[in-house]
Amino acid sequence: MADEIWVGEPAIRVQLRRNPRARRLSLRVARSGGGVTLTMPDGVSLAVAKGFATDKQDWLRRTLDRQPAQVMVAPGTALLVEGTLRQVMVTELKRGARITDDRIEVSNHRPGPRIAAALKLLARDRLAEASGRYAAVLGRSHGKISLRDTRSRWGSCAPNGDLMYCWRLIMAPPEVLDYVAAHEVAHLVEMNHSPAFWAVTERLCPDFNTHRKWLRDNGSELQRYQFTD
């Protein structure tokens, strides 16, 4: 089976993904980069998939038009860190990057990857602290914490208690990062999104709806920064 199709004029590239657990065709536009993915259940033909995507092309174009412009992180970039814009500035640092109250200092050699590494370290510290704090409130213990650059979710909790977070949360205000940690830790008690789960989340983070809305409204802003050379 082809791994991509093109629909409309001008053409939109759609990546195809076969998923035997899928019950229906579904389209998704990535929050970063605007990549389009069409998930297909087993047994669905390429012609049917292309017809589905073609029927949805007006929605695809509207969604892609709303995507924020990508920002390549480089000297001079204003980058969000813990909800505050900080200017990337070239210094004589030999390795890594230094995050201060109002700027990010980095050498001119591979600044994007160096800044990303510094953000991941800070994200791990903040998320580990918040996860441990909330788990202690519930009298539970979580498993290992991992960080990924996810596009479809900000965090997850595995049945064994392992927690995964998107490291880009370090760009959000601290209270938003804390909310995501509370949300995932609440799954240690309720592995679902039932009213009981939301009651646990509210116990840990009384203003969770405010922070949840911030992510819905501003999450794409965190996804638009690119850290490649």
C-alpha cells in the first residue's frame, strides 16, 4: 500500500497509517509542522481512503491555514520558558545553554539542539518535583518518568504507574505544567476520565479547568518552535 496520497489543488500531502484497532477513518493535522495523517482501519482500500480525504479537503485547508508559523530557534529568537519570553543570545559558553530570568545564553555552534537539551533538563526537574508532590498527596508512588516530543498529548500514565510528559510543557506557565502533572498522577487512582477521575484532579489542582483551557488555547504556540540546526 502507498504510504501517502495527494488530494486537491494545490495538492495536500496526506500520510497514511494502517491501524488494525481503528474503527473508522480519521484525519489529524499535527500541531507542529502541519503534517496530515489519515488513519485507516484494516480492510479499507486506498481508493476509499483517498475519497474520504478529498471530501475533507476544505476542512484540511481551514485547519492548515490556522496553523501558527514555525519558528526556527536561533540567536535573536524570543523563546517561551516557563511562560516568559526570553531572548536567545550568543555568548562564549563552551557547551550547553544557560537559562536566566530574561535570556537564554548559548554559543553560536548548534544553538537549537543545545537549547532543547537545556529545556529538557529543566522540564525533567519541574515535572519530577510536581509528580512526586502530587503522588505524595494521594499516598501513591509513580513509576519512571520519561520525556518525549509528543504532538497529540501532553502526558500519559501507564497501567504500571510510569509517567510520560511532553518536554515542551516547560515553555508553559508553571501552573499549567503543574496541572498536567496533577492530571497524570490522578490516573494512579482512576485510570480513566470518569467523574471520579476529575474529582481527584480537582483535589490536586482546584483551578485545573483554567490551566486546561490555557493549553487548548495556546498549546500550538509551544509546538511551533523548531530546534534543529
